[in-house]
Amino acid sequence: MNSRTPATSSSPGSAQPVDVRLMGDDRAVRALVSALQQSATCGPATYRPMRDSNGTRAYLSVVVPVGPAPAP
């Protein structure tokens, strides 16, 4: 879902935003989104009911920090 602006702009070699979709039990999805927002740089989440189920879908952007270069 790309209708939202990423949490931060990206440039080569910098942290990259990743769009994430979570699906599951409403309470579990909301708890995970809350934990992500407290421990990582995240954009706001949007919540929607799951199709053909009683669960919830959440969409948000998470900024993934640049890690060390992989070993050869």
C-alpha cells in the first residue's frame, strides 16, 4: 500500500523505509504495532478488518537502519 508517505525520505546508504502489512487477531496486531512504534522509527498505522475473518490488517512504514556491509 503506497498511498502514505514513507516515515522518512531515503537516499543511497541511509536508513530505508519498508512498508509492512500485519494480519491477525485485532489485539495482537495492535500490540505489535504499538511495540514497533515504541522501539523503531515508524509511520502512523492504518487498521482495516481482514477479509473473510474477524481479524485486523495493519499497514505502516518501518525505517530499517543501514547495517554493516555483508561479509564476502
